[in-house]
Amino acid sequence: MNTILIFNGSPRKKGNTAVLCDSLAEVIKNRNGKTEILTLNSLNINPCRACDSCMRNKDGMCVQEDDMKDIYGKILDAHGLVFAAPIYWFMYSAQLKLVIDRMYALFGMKGNPLGGKIMAGILVYGGSDEHDSGAINAINALKTMFNYLGGEIKEIIHGTAMDIGDIRKNKILMNKVKELGIKIMQKL
């Protein structure tokens, strides 16, 4: 069975992003799918050094010794990738950005190792909409990445929740997460 790898890019273990990640995982599991949630803030992930060793080595692996060593294998083995994060200062979190930047190493491999994978995004923000919160920047960045990588589905859902736990009151976004889980399972 193929796994959907969910990146929780929130620094809060039980924040709104975690609730959405858990909800998505539950929908997928209830339909006999398999998920793994990576809580990025609890992992040791260094920033990309732009050394290009991954391109010279042609193995798609970064020379840095951190938790990305294990994450690369999970990314390659997964059938789908879901990038979830809060919006901080008009963009997705630094925790998620670290992983996205380090995915560059995978392109040292021959071909596009991520082409055809299910790719989706879940964003939550404190503003009233995607424009005043700056989420539009993250939406556009994820769309561009998904298109470049040749992902399937390429859906990005987003909504507002100011304080920890507020996401449970946002029934529209909670339902969108459930619908996303159903769409993902239809592709598996």
C-alpha cells in the first residue's frame, strides 16, 4: 500500500495545522490508506548550503548529516506529498521551507523522481482571507512547485483560524480537508 507523507510545518505540536493534518490522516486511514505525518519542528533539518554536492554526486542525496537523510527515502517511497503549514509573515513557515529547499537534492538523480506523485497543500492563517494574510504568496509558491514537479491533484486548501483550536470552528476548512482525503484515496 502506498503512503501519503504529510509534512506538518507548524512549530506548535497541537496547533491548528496539526489538527488539519490529523484530520486528513484519519480520512485516508478510514478508507484503508496509509499516512505518515512528519512534525518538522521536532526534527533536525538544516538549511540548504547551496554547495551542489547533490548535483555532482548524481545520487540525489545531500551531504549534510541530519534528519533529511531519512526524509529523502520517505519522499521517494511515498505515493503522495501533502505540505501543511501556518502562514507567518506572508509565507508558509520556516520549518516547511527548510524541507522544500532541501528537496532540491533529489534532482541530482536522473529524471524527475517526484513526477506523478499526488501533491497537495493545506494552509491556515490568522487574517480574514488569503490576500490580507499573505497566504496568496504561499499558495502561488506551492502551485508553482507542484506544476514544476509534475504532481497530480495539485490542490491547495486554505482557511482562517487565529488562535490554537479555532480551526475546529472553521467547518468549511475542516470539510475541505475531508474532501481532499477522499480525492487522494480515489487516486490511489
